[in-house]
Amino acid sequence: MKRSANKAVWWVLGIALALLVLIQLVPSPGIKTNPPITAEPTWDSPQTHLLAERACFDCHSNETAWPWYTNVAPVSWLIARDVLGGREALNFSTWGNGETEGGEESAETLFDGTMPLRSYLITHPDARLSASEKQQLAQGLLASLGGKEGYSSSEVSRQNDEDD
Ligand code: HEC
């Protein structure tokens, strides 16, 4: 009885390991690619640029850092999806190429907590922003990317107060 249970465990482990090895052969298109930087927004301050680099650039620029684990499936698939999807929504390295998302949307994502993605913050604690850094970045992004009329920096402060 015990013997065959042990055997079953070894089989399951063996199959899992074989699968893990096999899925490494499935390509993840886009992984490890950093296309050229064609244009950047005109940052209103070096501080805005720095904060955006720290919290947003891995998925919203062509300057993505690709640590070793981004090579390993299935992690590589998930990361490729986030980076390609992020660049499609907003890419600070190809600014002006028909971007649809501006400062307003970016400020909103900071306050509703959707950006940076939670899964990213677990592995990148440096990207966590304090309330005042969020406010700085939101205001900086509004100033650098432009916001819709009627969405002013006072709106940002109001949202930030609610956030605290
Ligand atoms: C781990 C990757 C990742 C990081 C880091 C990240 N984003 Fe995103 N972002 C995405 C993805 C993927 C999408 C598109 C799909 C979606 O909306 O979830 C997106 C979409 C967006 C959009 C489009 C509107 C929306 O909500 O869909 C905005 C604006 C945005 N991000 C702003 C930011 C800002 C500002 C930062 C930094 C504070 C940031 N993102 C950090 C992955 C990321």
C-alpha cells in the first residue's frame, strides 16, 4: 500500500518535471525585446521621469528590464503578456505615435490602485510609491502628458485625500 502510494508521488513529480521542461520549448513572442526608443514625452521634471521609470517603465517603455526568470516558462508567458499589453496601452518610448492614453488616465490608475499591477509589486517592492510620491507622479504625468480639460491638479489632490 505505502509502496504504491510512494510510487504514485514519484510519477506525479516526474510528469510535472517533464512538463516543465517541455513547456520551455513553447516560444513567448516578444519576450526580451526592447525595440528602439523613438520619442519620449517632454517630462515636466527629472523627478517625474525618475518616478515613472521606477514604477511604470518595465511595462510602459522599451527599456524593460528582463531578469533571468523572465526566460522561464510559464512565467515568461505572463510577463510577455503584461509588457506587450502595457506597451500597447501606453508606451513612453514611442510617444506621439497615436497614443490614446494621457495624463488623466495615468493619474487615475495611480489613485484607484490599478497601476502598477499588483503582481508586479510583489516582485518589485521598489516600485511601490508612497502617497506623496503617487501625488507627485500623478501631477507630473498630467503636466507631461497632458490631461483632459476639467481634470486639474486640484482633482488629483482631492483624489489623493480620499486615498489616505
Ligand atoms: C507589470 C506591468 C505594468 C506596470 C509596472 C505598469 N503597468 Fe500600466 N498597464 C499594464 C498593462 C498590461 C495594461 C493594459 C491592460 C490593462 O489595462 O490592465 C496597462 C494599462 C495602463 C493604462 C491604460 C488604461 C488602463 O487602465 O487600462 C495606463 C494609463 C497605465 N497602464 C498607466 C500605468 C502607470 C502610470 C504605471 C506606473 C505607475 C503603470 N501603468 C505600471 C501593465 C503595467
